Amino acid sequence: MRAIVERPWLLLAAGAVVAVCAFQLWIDPANPPGYHRDEASISFNAYSIETTLRDEDGNRLPLFFRSFGDYKSPLYPYLLAAVFRVTGPSQDVARGFSAVLVLAAILLLGVLAKRVTGDGVVAFVAVLLAGLTPWLFELGRLAIEASTQPLLVTGLLLVLHRTWQRRRWRLGEGAAAGALLGLLTYSYTGSRLLAPLLALALLVFAGRGRWRWLAAAWGTFAAFLVPLAVYGLRHPGTLTARYHETTIARNGLSGPRLVVQAISNWLHDANPWYWATSGDPAPYIHVGGSYGSLFAAVLGLAIAGIVLVLLRHRDDLWWRYVLLGALLVPVPAALTVDRYNAIRLAALPVFVLVLALPALAELRRAVRHAWWARVLAAVLVVSVGLQFVQFLDAYRTNGPGRLVLFDAGVVPLLAGPFADGKTVYIDHDDRDAQTEAQWHAVADGLPRSRISILPDGGIPPRGAVVFGRFQPCDYVCVKTASWDAYWVARAEGPKRS
């Protein structure tokens, strides 16, 4: 209390951090509207694991979860299963869990900022900037795997900084770094490449004469990769299914042309001007409008921070690792056909915020003595404020309109059959309809038996309710309601020959 009286800014800082926490934990059921089928798939698999230890396909404790031609990484679903064990299945709980993961990354970033700069004010500013960053906020609105990445990457940088700061290369800390990289591998599809790249970059961090620490890190990381390797051998093609759908090589590129295209993609995805003025063109993470996913002021500070690191911290192995890590983060995304994909680049805002720390610390020192520094600080504050207001207005205005993208009409479509107590039948190969119906049934507290998946060639009883997406019935049925590509029908028996 005495410290607060003597330093009133501490009270202001505490209030601002509370406001950041409240903002990050703000869950609006109408924004995003509905529940995207990827979210439904992850959530239903988490519920299924929690209740039966099996996924939706009946596989016991699977390492990866089959979902729409892809195989979802296991870290997020298993963590969400533990949450559902306490709370029960809920859309708001699942999205709230993502918000908590992102908030934890933001707060941990403040701890890292304090360790790096030794300045509590800089740490507070870092938390405030990260907490208001549109990219991180929007990432925490969705129940998706990538929401674990900012926390894991921040944790990795914190462990490495602790090692470098103490100059004690303990094997336990090397193992901790390897474990975090191992968890990162299982956090998202693109991380199956990013994590090994960041693990290889530890060579730069360890330098010479620290082979035991490096062996501990790599050995732990390798242990995490063993289940992945075994799974890949037993299920050929599953781990690369998503890559084959999105790779730039599918357009016939190879050799030098492939390398040139990948470099061009990297330059596009790492373009600071684009992230300051726009964002992911798909309205999944970025709802659209003219606001940036990252604040222009933060990107400017990050660029200045890179210059300061190159000028003053060239011998600092931790900063070398941060610079190299920032270069590696866009690599997995650069190998795919989609540009500016905010989910595949989910670790990028963390590195941008960390690189801004040297410039923030320098500005903090200059503000005490130079008028120009106070003017610059004021300009940065106004810039962040204007961009944040612009973002918030676009998010609240455009966000609820993403009805089709987030399958918002599915719940009303299923409400009638659910309320009537009828079993809903779905064709065996209609994965989209199966996922949506199964998730919304359990979220409504209905037994899983209310959803019946027909065998190949199966025909539901006459008069039964059928639910589907896109594909027509393989038997006689009459549609009774529809929304976008989803429909509900009444079965009328087999087709007449």
C-alpha cells in the first residue's frame, strides 16, 4: 500500500492490467456468431475424449484427430477435455479457454519484458500493448488449436532468457526448452515444421562449449518426436495431408522456382506495412475493414528494436535467438498458397512485441530528459489509441455479420428436431453435418444417441429426420428446412428402381 501511495502510477498500471484482463476475457456469443465446424470438431472430440477416452471415430486416446481431410494436433483438444471435465461441454467455455490461453501469454510476456529490460514501466507497457493487439484478441475468440502458440513461444523465450541471464547452463533448463518445443510441435499443423526449425536455432543460442545443455534440449525434444514418428509410420500420409492440400508445390513448382516463390511468400507474410494497415483476408481471425492486425507504433518500435539489438547486443546470444526465431516463424506459412494467414503466423505477434522491448526501454530512459522523447511517446500513444478504437469499431460492426463463415444458421435448423425428441440421421460420409450435429447435441445436454450416423448405403426409417450439408440423399427424402448449404429433410424410403 505504501508503494502505491508513493508511486501512484502503480495504481494506474494495476487498473490498466485489470482492464486488459477484462477485455481479453470478453466473450460475446454473437461475435463471432455461430460456431465454425472446425471449432465444433475440436470441441466434440474434446468432449468425447473426456467422456469415453475415444474420439468421434472411436479411436482410443488418439495422437491426432481426423477432421475434414486434416488431422488436428492433440494439445488443445486434450487440454479442453480437461476443462470440460470440470465445466461440461459449452461453446462459451471452449472459446473462453482460448481467451485464457492468450491472456496467459500476454501476462507472461510482461514477465519476460521485466526480465529483459529490468524496468517495471516497460513491462506494464508491453502488457498493455499486447493486451490491446487486435491479432491476439481475435485469436482468443475462437476455439482452435493455434491459440496455444503464443503462450508456448513466450514460455520458450522466457526459459531461454533465464538461462542466458544467469549464465548457468543447467540441464534442467535445457530440458524445459526442449519440452516446450515438443509441446509446440503438437500445438498446430504448421508447428510440425516450426518447432524443429526453432530447435535447430538453439545452436545459435547455445554457442560453443555448451553441448551438454544443447544435448538436454535436443534429447528432450527428440523424445517428444518419437510418438509423432511412430504415428507417421503407422498412418502414412496423415501428418502431411493438410500440407499437400495447401503447399505451393501443388502448382507444379519445383527446384529453384519453388525456392524463389517461398522467399517471395515469406517477404509478403513478413511485410510490416501490411500488418499495420490490414490483416488476414479471410474474415476468420481478422473481421475485415481498414484496421491493422498489429499496431503501427509497435511495428515501428520493433524495427527500431532490431536496429538497437544489432548495434548494442550483437554478443547477446538470447537476442540472436530472438532475431533468428522471428525470421523462422513465417517459413511454414511461406510454403503454403495462402498469404497473410493469421492462424499459421500465430507466433509472429509475440516476436514483434519482444523485438519492440529495446526501443521501449530506450524511449523510457529518454522521456525523463528529452522533450523530443516525450513528444514521440505522446505520438505513439495517440497512434495506438486511434488504431485500437478503429479496430474495436470494425470488430463490433462487422464481426456479427460473419454468419455463413461460422455456420450460424445450424443451431436454429437443428432446434426443431432436438426439441421434438427425434433422432437425427446423417449419412456416413457427411463429416460436416456429423460434426455440427454431434457437437450441438451434447452442448444442448442431449444424449449422443440422438445423432445416428448411417452406415454406407444405410437408409433411415420412413418419416425420420435427416440432416446434411451439400450432398443429396441417397434415398427418397423431402427437404423441410435449409440454411446456406445445410438442410433438414424427412426420409420417405428407398429410391424406386
